[in-house]
Amino acid sequence: MNLPNLKHLQYFLSLHEHQNFNRAAAACYVSQSTLSSAILKLEEQLHCQLIERDHKSFIFTAQGLSIVKMARELLVSTNELVTYAQQQGNPNGGSIRIGCIHTIAPYLLTDFLHVCQKNIPDLSLYLIEGTTENLMLMLANGEIDLIVLALPVAKHSFKSKVVGKDSFYLAGNSELIDCYSKSKDYKSLPPQSVFLLSEEHCLTDHAVSACNFTDKSRINPFLASSISTLIQMTSYHNGITFLPSIAVRKGVGVNENLTIKKLDDSMYRDIGIMWRPTTVRQQLFLTLADLISDLL
């Protein structure tokens, strides 16, 4: 059997990702003709048409789309095989690519790097921030090895482990916080006085759910893109917002003279890690989970 070249499969996946021959070739550091020839060769080896072409455009065939999924899984498994071979004799060596969501990364990763350097000196870490959705896609595609995120998330096929609880605080105008503290009812707050992060940040969903906040008339239509912006807008407009304890412990809101008050212990989000079930480095990931748990 004439097996396909793994490099040709990478070119094929790049074309699917970029949907353009020039951009796909540039991403693979090859010429367009090299990439085109590789895909033609792949079609010959597999005895099926992967893409339909005309002189200006192309589309993936149904078989082509199926092979995209299988090729991605194959390349992820191949990388796992190489990693396994390289780490024999030193399971805590080599490198790990870790993704972390925006509402955790600034308040955890500096301490995490320091602890890892001390406890696992042979391990090299590469970090990237992103949204939960994007990081899960990168994990599935083999672009990263591990995610640090807030749980739960929508249905998925990964393994996960909760490493700690992140309590919620109210932060903002002292009079509004006193008002809520007395009534325990968000309806006591003025309309549009509550500031939240944009929908791409799962912190909003977790905070709203954990804190039983359902009155949308109290939410300001301005949605912040980061916790830093959220703090500035809350301070400027004398409003109120929710902050996770991981940010509060780092002094978020102090420079803006916000009043910060812890909510009930039942109001929190879970922080966890997530990894592919096919990985050969699960034991290392569980070691990293323990380090994160200690930090939390």
C-alpha cells in the first residue's frame, strides 16, 4: 500500500483552514505550485477527489471534508507518538503548549510559571491566551496540549479536572454595594448600573448564573472586552460589577478606589484543566493541575 505523505496531509489541512491556495502555501512556507502538486498527489494515492476546481475557485468534496477530519486526527496522533518517544526516561521534560482564557491568564500565569520553573525545571512552557471556544478548537486540532479555563463548558470530548473554586465579589460604587447587601435583591439597583464583559467571555455567563442575576434591565448595554476595561467603566459610571477572587487577590480595582465585597460562598466558578484523551502526557498534566490547585 502506498501510504500518503504526512507533509501532504498538512498542506491539505492548511488549504481547508485558509480556503485559499496562496495563503495556505504561505502558512506552510512552500510555493503555491508545491502545495497544489502535493494535493494532486494525495488524490492519486487515495483514489478520490478531495476538491473540485475551476480556474477561479474550488470547493471541498464530501469525501474531502471527511478526510480533513481524519487527517487532523492522524496528525494529532502522530505528534503524540513523537512526544512519547522523545519523553522516554524524562516524562517531565520537553515542552508543553498551554492555552488559558483571558479572565484567568493575567492573574495566574506569572505565579504558575515561577512554580513550574522551581518544581519541574526540565519542562519548557509556551503560553497563549484566548476565548474558551477558540482554545478548545486549538486543542482539538493539536495546536496546544492543555487548557486552563472555567468549567463547566458545553458538551465536548476532552478530559477535564477541576483544580479549584474561584469565588465572586461585587466591585464598584459603595452605595450600590450597600444597597444590595441590605436587600440581597438586584432589583434594588438602578437600571443599567451593572457592567459585564462581552459574551465571548464565559466569565459573564458563570457570574450571572452563580450569582442568580436575572434582571436584564439592570445590565448596562456597554459590554467590556477585558476585565481592565470593565473596571474602568464601572468606576467612571459609578456602577457595579462582578469580579473573580483570582483577580481581586491581584489588587484589581484597588487603584480605582472601588468598594469590593465578597458574595456568598455558594457564588463561584470552577477553574479546571482540559486535555485530549489520546495524550500520552496525562500524568504530567495532573502534576500541573496540583500546582495550579495550590496557587488557587
